Amino acid sequence: FIFSPDMRVGERFILHLDSLCDDYGNCTVDSIEFVYAQRLFGEIRVKCPSDTYERLIFAKNVENKRIYRLNRGIDGSFSGVVIKGRYILIRFRDEDGNGRVTAGKYRPFVLGEFTEVFDDTISVRAGWTTEVSW
């Protein structure tokens, strides 16, 4: 399978593995069951008002402290597939376009990027989509 060069970062696609076989001739339809995603992962979808700033949203797992970046969709909402658990949502304006939170400087004085934390913990269940309006 060769990816199309016009695909964008974060774009979703479906890849059918019906004819995938290993070195011994065992094909996926005969021997391998792919159901891990439904047992382990859920989806977070965040609806945000549109504005002129480039926003980034991250989901931080409360238990293992792992941070996931949510992808921005065409409609302006953010979504991402994450491991089931509880999450804290963090969003900020990426004013310098580097993809990270910039703290600012004292000389020459530059303000840090505006950062917000969602006021509640989000619970993500495996196989479900959790929608949040923020």
C-alpha cells in the first residue's frame, strides 16, 4: 500500500487488510482477529467556537500522565483516539506556530501563549466517543 501524496496530517482513512498474509501464508481472515481498538481505546471529540487563532488541544491521562494531541477536523472540532481512562483537557493559542506552549520571555518582554484547562475531568470509555463542548 502506498499513501497518496495529497493526504494531510491527521486525515482519517480506512485500510482494509483482507489480503494481508505473513511469511508462512497465513492470511488475516484465517488467523488474526483485530479487536484491540474496541477493547482498549475510546475517542474524545471537542467542539470549539471558531476564531482567528490557531488552537491546539491536548488530552492528559490522569493515571499515567501521558499526553495526546487531538487533531483538528474540517469542521473546526478536535478529536483523537486515546486509551480508556480519565483525562484533563488543555488548550492554547499557538501564536508562534511551533506546536508547543511557549512560556514567553522577560527580556525582551514577550507574553506567554494563552493557555486554558478544562474545568472538569473527562472520562473516556473503550469503544465510545466522548463529546465535549468547550
